[in-house]
Amino acid sequence: MNELFWLIMLAANFTAIMLCYRLWGKTGLYVWIPISVIIANIQVTKTVMLFGFEATLGNIVYATSFLATDILNENYGKRAAAKAVGIGFFSLIIMTLFMNLAILFEPSSSDFVHDSMTEIFSLMPRIALGSLAAYGISQMHDIWAYDYWKKKRPAASFIWLRNNASTMVSQLIDSVVFTVIAFYNVFPTSVLIQIIATTYVLKWVVAAADTPFIYLAKRWASTSP
């Protein structure tokens, strides 16, 4: 059943990000970036079995942040994509700060979520550190690589090349940096390696699957008034 839920989540994420873009254009993508970063950093605390391997959740929604920056880079340029990365950084820092302040409050006798909240968000500083490092390095590489391939192959017919060539390398960087920082000494080395491998493969699948959507976004941008 996990595989079915994964496919449903994949479809739901693509639908949501394209709806944001269709309704609000560039602003919609700026809205999507903090949504994807915050959800991904909560979901990543849960490990599941997918296709026979151990993996963390959050891979799909996090991978769509790369689709958002690639659409921005394609339709509005490097500066617009870099602005989105800055918004993602700020969102993650603020979420980590505010949620860790929240768990410092003494719960009332009727409270029933404090322990669960503490269990999830006490991991946040380390996860946030790994996420910030991975997000910054991989997204900056993605923006640079997308722009590089856009200059080398500027024709619209090569959108698939710049989208996949930039994102697939960036996702590998992200998977290694994040997993090592966030989960080193949390999981056994064998599980750590498995998480890196499965995380990258799943992100790779998402990156390949998002190619039609960047073409659709290009079409919407060219026909909008």
C-alpha cells in the first residue's frame, strides 16, 4: 500500500504546485517554496518501506521545490530562482525557531500533543541544519546548472535537458549532504547508505516525472497577458 500512497502523493504534489502557478503565477511559486520546505522537513522524520527499501518521507514534496526554481529560472531568470531559495531558507529557520520555542512551554494537564510535538520537533535543529546545508548547496548548484544548460541549449525543445541535467545532479548532492548531517549516528551505517540511495532514486523519479510540467508552465507563461 505504501507504493500506492506514494504515487497518490506524487500526483497530488504536481497538481498542487501547478495550481499555485496557474492561479498566482510567479507569486504562486514563491508561496509553494516554504510549503514544500516545511512539509518536507516534518515528513522526513518518518521512515517507511518503499519498493522493498527503507526510505524517508518528504522526498516528493521537497523535490517539487526544484521544479519550482526550475520554472522560475526558465520563465523569469536566475534572480527569481535565487529569491525563491532565500524564501525557503527563511521559512525553515523561522519554523525551527518557533517550534522549538513552543515545546519549551509547560503543557497543561489537559494537553495531549506535547510529547508527540517534542518527539518530532526536538529533532528539528539537526534536521534543519542538514536541510539548510543541503538545500543551499544543491539549490545553488541547480540554479547555476540550469542557467548553464539554458545558455548552451537555449531552444525550448531542450527544456527537458536543462531540467533533468541540473536537477538530477543537484538531488544527489542534496541527498548525501542532508542524510549525513541529519541522521549520522541516528541510524546504523547500512541504513544510512540505504536511505541515501533510495532517497536519491525517488527524487530522480520525481525529477524525471516533472518534465512535462515545466513544459506546461512554459506554455502558460508564454500565453499569459
